[in-house]
Amino acid sequence: MGKKSGAASAKAASKAAKKAKSAQKNDKRTEKKAKGKDKASGKGKRDDDSSEDEQDLDAILDQIKREWEAAHTVSETLATGPPSRRANATLTPCPSGNYIWMIGGEYFSEDNKAYFYADVYRYTPDKDEWRLFTSPTRPNPRSAHAVAASPKGLLFLFGGEFSSLHQTTFHHYRDLWSFDISTHMWERIETKVRPNARSGHRMAFWKHLLVLFGGFNDPGGPKTNYYSDTWVFDTLEYKWTQVCNGPTQQSPPARSGFSFLPTPDGIVLHGGYCKNYTKGKKVQGTALDDTWFLKMDTDFKLLKWSRMKPKGKAPHPPSRSGCTAAVWGVSGKAVLFGGVTDVLEDEENIDSVFYQDVWALHLTAPGRWQSMALRKPKKKAERRQVQGKQRRSRRFALELQEQDEDNYDENSDIDSDDSEDRRIVPKTSTASVLAVPELDADDPQLTIPLQRYNAMLAIVRNTLYIYGGIVERGAREYTLDDFYSLNLDKLERFECLRPCDVVFGVGEESSDESEGGSDEEEDEDRDEEDEENPVPDAEVAEVADDLEENAAPLDDTADKQDDTPAEKSAIRSQAEAFMGVSRDATRSAEDALSTPLPGETLAAFYARSRTYWSERAFTSGASDQRGKMLRRDGFTLAQERYTEYKPLLKEVEKILKEAGLDDDEMKRGAAAGGPSSSTLNRNRR
């Protein structure tokens, strides 16, 4: 009985434990469900947020895509003819061999304004058709840049220059761009290491390597910096590398405007231009005629320059600058056209000789030249026609001579003077008829383009194309806009694809003659003005002592200022800024008249501005005098102005002397209106 009662209580306890355990499980199950619901509700929110994020990201990407497409949208326009008149652009044959690409350039107008271009033109020789391609994403306007075509159909552009409208400020580029000839889109290539900013350099492709050499940098000052460095851009790695020559290795001297021609084994460099600056001496421009060869290799350490000497006594073009060459690939030659040489007649005068001849340089044997003179085609019919004309002319001359002799015999009783006249006149007429050459309209020499330099050249297949260039007539410089082609296989005649629309001035003298004449005329005009309005010599003499007394302390002060590096740097900066202002064509006439110029004496400054200072003295109330006394007060104001600018002018003159200009050149620059008016020719760089 006791045992049964104990067993029953044990079973009851076991059942209660099972129920409690089951209840705990149910509670846990309920909590899990509640947590599951919470998790489910939280997960939905995250899904919603994720969906919104994805939608926002898609919108951002879509906006970026639309902005990129808008920036790279290319518009293509059929041009009515060749590009507008310009110089220092690039003319590059297409890698496919079907087109010619023209990029950029500049035009210096007759009113002394500089216009720069950023447009891209494509010429189709088969159709004689020009097309213009524009895109918001493109290089800035520039000139004197370099372009080279890669075998993969890309045009690479580097450097160039740009200036303000009146050429008071200059900027040189150091950016690299690629142009896809299939999509007509530009892409800027950013690299940490790259060549210095420059213009007038040249580039050429050897396999996948883009090679750059030389150029200049002219920030607008009186001195131009020339480069002699060699750079290689790897189009596979998109990386610039400067080629460093050993101390014993030779390389071309610094230059710009040369020919840079690729060959299977390397690159040929010919000619160029540079200016030699020697302190205290006149700047000398040098036209280079040397030829160099750069042996190429994928290992840049093995790149080597070597100078090529002319082969024997074979003919070669005279030394010149501004000549342009293009590669004639199928023949293994480069074709050169035009150029200019400055011949020093005496210490003061320089005569410029311009060329229009064509030469070929053998790229497989650098140093060997060949003249590409036109050949006049002769046909049998033409030859027979010429021979017939010659026979008829001789027969006619003999008949006239026989007739004259008969007339002389029949009229032998006539006075000897009359008979002499009758006998001589027919013979003279006959000789004149025979001596006058007939102008052959088919003469190929009449088709040769005008002499010029800095022409743009390109060769497609076997045809040479020549666009524009620069020519000088007297003191003026003209930018040409004509367009020619020449079949290099036949060399029969030039074909004019667009005639020159430039109207040249009549009766213009050479630049030196005109300068000399202008100086003489200015002296004569000045003498006449002095006769009509004599300079108050008495008044000048009276204040001369005061001027000398004031000059000495001023010079001492200037010397003391030079001893301080900070003040010396400040005056140099002010002088450079003044040079920029003095070249500004937009400044007022009053400012130009009342400001002395480098190289200008006090007497010369007052002589050209005495009327202004007299009026200034009268209108400002500084003087209530008339006649000589008024002019004396005006001279005092001019003297104060000159004294104020004298330290600045001395520093400017120092800068100009460092650039190689002598006192006479600075005086001529002052007479012409500033230091940059007659000392630099932008296209002779």
C-alpha cells in the first residue's frame, strides 16, 4: 500500500515537470515568433531603403552619363572651303591614308590683334572637301603646338601657346591630348611627370613610342628660352620618360621649328632656328642646317643621338629657317618646301631671302639631298610645232633682210643718213621680234606657289599638299591662305586648290629701309616742328643744372636699393610689370604720351610730349604764365615724371641688355612706341 502511494506521487511529479517544461517551450516558441515578426518587419525596411539607394545610384550614374555625352557630343559640319587664314597650325596625314587633319593655329590681324583657334578640320583629297568637327571637350585655342599620328588611329597633341588679344600676356601649354579619328572625340591624358610648357617643338612616332624634342618658351619678355631635351611617351603604359644623355654623348643643340621625321630605325632631325643671347651684344638669330639621327630602341637607355654629315659634294638646300618637311613614306624620303634666310648686308641692315623650292631628303641615308624641280612634259606634236615656228621665224627674217638689201640697192642715191635709217630699222624690228620670248601659259614654273616660310605640309600617298605660310613685304608680314597640291611621282606642275586672297601693299620697302626712312622722316618732321615750335633751349639750359643735381642722389639711392635683395626683387617685378603695361595696346593715348620709355632721354621724352605738359601745367593751375614761362613750367612737370620713372626705366634697360639688346635698339624701340614694337618677330622663333 505504501509502495503504490509513493509510485503515484512520483508519476504526478513527473507529469508536472513535463507540463512545466512544455510551457517553457511554448513561451520560448512565442518569443521566437515575436522576434521573427520584428525581424521580418525590420528586414522589410532595410529592403525598402536598399531599393531607394539603388534607385538613387542609378539616377546619379545616368546623370553622369548624360553630362559626359553632352560634353563629348561631336558636331560635324561641311565647310564651304579650306579653313580661314592662319599660321602655326598643324597639318597631319591620317594614319589610314585617306584624310588630312588641321588643328589650331593663329592669325595676327592688320589691326595688331592676335586670334587663336581650337577647331579641327578634316580634308578629303578624293572629294576636295573640308569638314569641321567641334566638341565641348577639346584642347584650348593654341598655335605652335605639335601633333603626331599613331598607327592605331590616334592623333596626339602636346603644348603650344596662347596670348591675349593685344599680346600683352602669353601662356604656354604642357598638356597632352589624344584625338580618336574614328569617334572624333578628344581625351586629356593626365600624368605626374611631363615635359615643360613649350611651343615650336616637334613630335614623331616610332612604333608605340611618341618622341618629343626641343621647342621654346617665351612668356612675353625680351628673351626666348630654347630647349634641347628629348622625351618619350609610352602609349602602352601612358607614361613620360626623359632621355638623359651621358656626358660624352653628343646631342642636337637647343632649337625650335625643325623637321622631325620617323624612319624604321629611328628619327631624323633637320634644321631649325634659335637665338643666341650674349650679354652686351646684339641678339643673333641663327638658321640651323645640321642633320641628326636618333637611334631608337624600346630600352630608353640605348637611345643615342648621332650627327649626320652631308654625302660628298651632292647638292643640298641653302641654310634657312621656317622650312617645313613631310614624310613621303612609300619612297623613303622627306619632302621640304620654302623657308627664309636673313642676309646681313651691314651692321644695320638685314635682307630676307624667301624660298619656294622643293627638296627631298633620303631618310635611309640622312645627309643625302635631291632637288625636286618641276619637269616640263614634252610631246612630239609640241616639239614639231615649236620647230615649225622656229623655221618660219628664220625664213621671215631672211626675207626681211633680202628685201632690205634690195631697197638699199634701188635707193643708193639717197642721202647716206636716210639710207642708214632705212637699212637699220627693218633689221632692228626683225631682231626685236625674234628676241621677245613667247609666254607659255602651260609653263609649269608659273604654277609654283609664292615664296614663304612656316608653310604647312602633308603627304597623302604620292601627293604633297601645301597650305598657307608667311611672307614679308617690306615692313609688313602677311599670313597666306592658299592651298596647293603636287604629284611627287610626275613633278609636272602644282595644282592650285585655293588661290591666295591676300592683297599686298604697293610700293612697300624692306623693313630696314622703312625703318631707316621712318627715322629720317621723323628727324625731318622733328626739325620742321622745331622750326615751327622751337624747344625752349634757354629754359632747358636753365633747368639743366637742377637736373644734374637731382640725378646724382637718385643714382646713389638706386644703388643702395640694389644692395637689398628684397628691394632688388621688388624693383625687378615692377620693371617686368611695366614692360607688360607698355606693350598694352588698349591703354590710353594720354598714358602712353606721358610715360617715358626705356632708352629714352629726358630731352627726347619732353620733345615728344611738350605740348601735353604745357597744357597740363595750364589746366591744372600749376602755372598762370604764357609763352616761354608756360613751357618752362611744363618742362618741370615732365622732369618730375621722368625722375619718378627713372629707377624703373633703369631696371627695364638692364633686363633688355641681359636679353642682348644694345642702346641703339632700345632707342629705336622707344621711338617706335615700346620695347616690343620692333625687337621681336613672333614667327621667327
